[in-house]
Amino acid sequence: MRSEEEIREQYEFLVEELDSEDMNHEGVRQMFTYYRRALGWVLEEEHM
């Protein structure tokens, strides 16, 4: 199981990648958006 710090680091990395100008292929962008959303849900559930 990953620590909260590792998950937060991954989440921040994905946010930065999605904001990057190099990330312009819509399919890849959509995939990362779903992954980012899933990580957000995991973090929310752990803090409920």
C-alpha cells in the first residue's frame, strides 16, 4: 500500500503534466484526467 505522501506526489505530478503544453493528444489527456480523478476519490475516502 502506498503512503499518502506518495499518492499526493503522484497527484501533483499528474496535475503538472496535464497543464503542460506537451500534453496535447486528447486520448492521453483524457486517460490522465480519469486517473487524476480516481486518485482524488481515493484521497477523499481515506479522510472521511
